[in-house]
Amino acid sequence: MTDKILTLVGEDDAVVGKSFVFMGGQIECTACSFNKICLNLEKGQKYTVINVRPPVHDCDLTEGKVRVVEVTKTSRSVCVEKKYAIDGSFITFFPSGCGQIGCKHYHQCNPDGVDSEQKVKIDVVEGKAECLIGQNRNVVTIG
């Protein structure tokens, strides 16, 4: 059974099946009475909405409404140096540092929400990433 987590998301994001990467809280969140439920996710982790609950609340940060939702952690594909691509290993992630934004792997090599030098666990090595600048990288799934 997948662990469900209650949190708050903006009304537009409160859609079953919608995925997002939690980017962390903002300074405005510290005084909010909902910050314990809103900020109870892991920074850099990808989540998918599995249920939307009825309560709607005001949000000072977004100046809009937020909804209570149930989410689950979702794995995501990123690219890492081939020498670190080992099923089940924990590594320190380093983005590619390349500026080839048209590359099909750009967002995997430089993923939103995964900080440079962040520890990640590689669940599965998916295969080689074709790199436009010749880096030797593999696509892996992290949880």
C-alpha cells in the first residue's frame, strides 16, 4: 500500500493525477496557521495528487485558495554520471551544468527541485542518455 500524505495545494493544482515537485516553503509561510500541513513534504520530491478533499482555505502567499489533498510520492527520471548509476545506490546528485536547453534530457540532467549535492537513492537504471555535449550519463529513476 502506498503511503498517503495530506497537504495543501493551489486550487488549480488540486486535480487527481496531477504531479508536482515540492520546492519548499517561503518566508510568508512561517506565520501561517496551515504551515505544518502545507510544508510537510520533502523538498525536491515529486508527488501525485490521489484525492481532493472538500475544505478550501485562503492562502496569503498565492493570494488565492488552497485545497486539502492526499498525495503519494512519485518516482522521477533524472540523469547522472554513468559511473554512479547503480541500482539501489545512494549518491550525491550533481546537475550536468550544460546549457543545451533544447536537449531531450536537459530537464533530467538539471531537474527542478533536486539541488546540487543533494543525496538521492537510485531505484532503477533505465539506460544511456544521449548527450549533445558528450557527457557519459545514464537515465535513472529516483524515488
